[in-house]
Amino acid sequence: MESTKIIELLSYTLPAVITGGVAYLLFNSYFKDQQHTRRWLSQKETQKQALPLRLQAYERLSLFLERINPSKLLIRVTPISEDKNDYADYIIASIEQEFEHNLTQQIYVSSSCWGYVVTAKNATIQMIRKATATAEITSANELRELILKELFDRDSPSNAALAFIKEEVSDMW
């Protein structure tokens, strides 16, 4: 007689447990989907607000790279004296000042993009230091001419970084 009561109890309990389990799975799936949708909408809204800031950062970094391009930099920054070392220090200080002014833009661009910008800055400074170390160069004007002649043989370091920025911005669309 007890086995019939157990079977009867199971016949009532088993469908209730199965129904409860199915309901739990459906509600759990529904709530996860709702949470995913809210997160997606939040990210979409954040992206809408962040996109102008990111584009502005790319613009500022592009301007920075154009300003440190030696062919433009040497025309804009004229020698303060005839001493090549003074002029080289002045140019490098100008590059460093521009860089520090744009330092905060790194939070809006990818780390690889920022790496290209830093590499372009360092390569430009290295180019200036290398030209300054040349023994045949004795004046600031000769230093300018040497650096500009070197640019005829190869691209400016900022051109590669600028090309990377253009590529990264085009990938955003």
C-alpha cells in the first residue's frame, strides 16, 4: 500500500518539478537576454558620445604628426642662433612641447596607434640628433639643409604614423 502512495505522490510531484525547471530555464534565459540588450543599448549610447572625442583625438594626433614632420618643422621653426646644437635643442624642445600638449589623446586611440605616434616622434628626434652629430655641419642653416636632404632619400617618420591613423579611422566606418 505504501508503494502506491509513493507512486501517486511522484505522479503529482514529477510534473510540477519538470514544469518548475522549464519555467526556471525560460525565465533565466529571458532575463539574460534582457540584460544583454540593456548592456548593448548602454554601449551604443556610450559609443555615440565617445565617437566625436575619438575623432577629435585622431585629428589632433594627425596635426601633431604634421607639425613634427621635419620638412614643415624646419620651415616653421627658424634658427635662434648660428650654433647647430642650440638649433637642434630648440627643435627637439618644440617637438617635446607639442607631444606633451597631445599626451592625453592616448586614452582615445588604440595602443598600436599611440605606439606609432611615439615611434614617429622618437625617430624624428633621432634624425635631428644624428644630423647634429655630423662633423661637417657647422651652422644651423647647414643642419636644416642636411635634414631636408635626408628627407629626399626617405620618408618622414611621421608619414607612416599618419598612414596608420588614416587606416584606423577608416576602419571605424
